[in-house]
Amino acid sequence: MANAFKEKLDELLLAAAKQSASDLHLSVGRRPTLRIDGTLVSLQREQILTPEAVEGLVSALLTPEQLDYFLKTKQLDFAYAFEDKARFRINVFFQRGYMAAALRLVPAKIQSMEELRLPSILHDFARLSQGFILVVGPAGQGKSTTVAAILDEINHTRNDHIITVEDPIEYLFAQDRCIVSQREVNYDTLSFHDALRTLLRQDPDVVMIGEMRDRESISIAMTAAETGHLVFSTLHTNSASQTIDRIIDSFPSDQQNQVVSQLASTLVGIVSERLIPRVDGGRVPAFEIMLVNSAIRNLIRERKIYQIDLVIETGMQEGMMTLNRSLANLVHKKEISVENAELYSLNPSELRILLERG
């Protein structure tokens, strides 16, 4: 029976890879479901999954040690290599007492910034010697892929030591000019915080923290940037200004003045990203880009975060970009529909004005 579940699992993973799905979902009472270009699509040839089927498929993904840990903690993040065809970032969990799984497909090859259609200003981040750079946005919008592209450019162009702390490791870097040390939580370190606390003793030049989860990880990231390192991380926020507010508000009021000072001195840029369905299929990225200049630095120090959007709007010559202008550009190029632009906009009324101007 275990072999049958392994064979079925391989079929589903292969289907996800062949159809260029971003995700595969296994849930009781539904057919296995792929997310393709942002839309969930059930595999109609497959049977509706029973509790036994999901348990068998999940068990086929896990080692005995992982299964034991999962049954105790009720959830688990890990990476899974499917032969030499694909790699998946997986979260297994319980819902209504049944096992379930969400599998994110991680491309084997790290794409270049050009292949991903990232703004050319992001090449500047790969040339910096120190500073704090954040890539933000909702889940599944390409944050990890963007960070990997920047890090891989560093890997091919500089002689540095890159350290990543991830839960789990997503993209695998083939070391080139850089030493790349990738540390996975629960395998290479006992905990996320343990890895971060010893990070600076490992002589890094470039640090990537998979996700800033709490004020301790934020604090360590800023300290690393302050002490001469180039630090990248991600956060689930919608915009640059919201990200700065979230970071400051993560700390108690008596620590916020120090955090504001650190943030103003270390932050280099924030990239907010969305993947928008294209008119002719697939998805295309839209961005908000904030580059920290003296005006933004002063606004952070003065806690006037609400004025940052205006600086981004007027900073296009420096390489800044508002999300609405990025969306409007894609509409004008006929790459995305007006409806999808409005759906992904944080300020649809302002977007409509931009679109009317042509």
C-alpha cells in the first residue's frame, strides 16, 4: 500500500511540474488541486481524496522522524526533492482533524533578473557592500524568487561569504565565486533564533534571512546591516510604508526610538511585488520600489511614514516606482487587463486617474 501511495505522489508531483503549477494542494474531500497562474485547478482525472488517501500521500513525503515530529506538533515545514525533476517547499498540517498538505514548486534553476523581468535598479542591490534590503508582498507573489536572483548575481560576480537561514531551504545555490552556506532550521540548526544569534560569528559578507518572523529576527537583521553586512529578508506586508510601520510596531514603545534610528541608518530599499495574470497566459510582475534617500531617511526619523508614498511618487528619476504606476504601465503595454490591475491595486481610484491620462 505504501508503494501505491508513493507512485500516486510521484504522478501528482510530475503533473505539477509539467503543468508549470506554482502549488499542489492535498485536502480531504477534494481532488488534488494545482494552482496555475494564480488560479486553483482541480485534477479532474483524479479521485476525490479520502482521509486515508491524504494520510498515505503525506506519509510518502515524510521520513519516519519527520512523521513523528508532525504528529506531535500538528504542522511541519520542509523541502522535498522529487528525483532530479523538481524541488518543493512543503507545509503539512491538520484541518478538522485530517491531514492536509500545501506543496510549493521551487524551480531547479535560479532565474536571472532579466529572465524574471525584474527592474534594472535591483542590480544596484547586488553591488552594495552593506545595508538592509527587504522584498515584501503577500504569499506566493515571488518574493523568494526575487531574493534568490539577487543573491545568485552576487554569487557570480563577487568573492564573498553568503549565509542564508531558511525554514526550509528553497533555492539551492551552486557555489561560484562566493562561498554559499545555506542553513536549514531543524537540520543545520536547532531553531531559527539559534541560527540568527550565532550568525555574525560565521564571518558573513552577505546575509539572507528567509523571513523576518518577530522582533528578535528584525533586530538581528538591523544589527547585522549596521555592523557592515549586506542583509536581505522578506516580510508579508503590502507596501513600503506599511513595512516600516510593521517593523517599528513590532517593538515595545520604549525601544521604538532606537529601532527608528537603526532603520533610518541601515535601510537601503524595499521592493513590494505582485504577480499579475497576463492577458495571454502566465503571470507578469508589478512592483513598488522605494530607495532610501535623505528625504525618506528624515521621514523615518520623524515618524512621518505616511508621507513616504509621496516621495516614491516623485522619485522616479532615482529609480523609484509606485505600484499603481507599474500596473498602469503593464495595462498600457496590453500585458494585463484593467480589471486585474484594479484588483491588485492598493488605491484603485488613483490607478484609474493614471490610466485615463494614458
